[in-house]
Amino acid sequence: MKQSVRVSILGQEFHLRSSASAEHVHNVAAFVEEQISQVTASGRVVDTMQAAILALFNVSASYLDARSQNAATNPECLGRVKSLADRIEKTLESESTTR
């Protein structure tokens, strides 16, 4: 069940609806604010929107790197990838013989 949680990021209030606990939503908001603060601390970014976008870019890059590393080390994931590759290969072979 979703609940409304009020958080403040860079002095701006947001009312968020989430099925996560209020504590988790506040932790996410604190993380977001910390990421934006790290970008603005460089002194090169003045605009809040630009800082938010750069922070999102940094977080997204970290997420994609972690996801990629997890996929490379997770045996279940590797097995699924191999199975999918085998299916694609078989499909391509059957399509090339029917042409």
C-alpha cells in the first residue's frame, strides 16, 4: 500500500507516494541530496537543474557499472545469457537454411 512521505531536497519540499517505508524514502532523498551536493562542491556547476542532471548521470553510470559487474560474476545470469545466445544462434541458423 502506498503512503505519502514528505521529503526535502535542496530546501524544496516534495510529497512522494511510495510503497517503501518512510525511512527508506528519507534515505533515498538524503542520498539524492548528497549526490547533488557532491556535484555542486566542485564549484563548476551553479545551476541546480544542471547539478541534478549531472548527479543523475553519475548515479546512473555507477548503477550500470555495478549491474554489468554483477552480470559478469553471477553464475545464474551467465547461464541465462548462454541459454539465450544458444537460442538466438539456433534461430539464426534455421532462418538462414529456410532462405
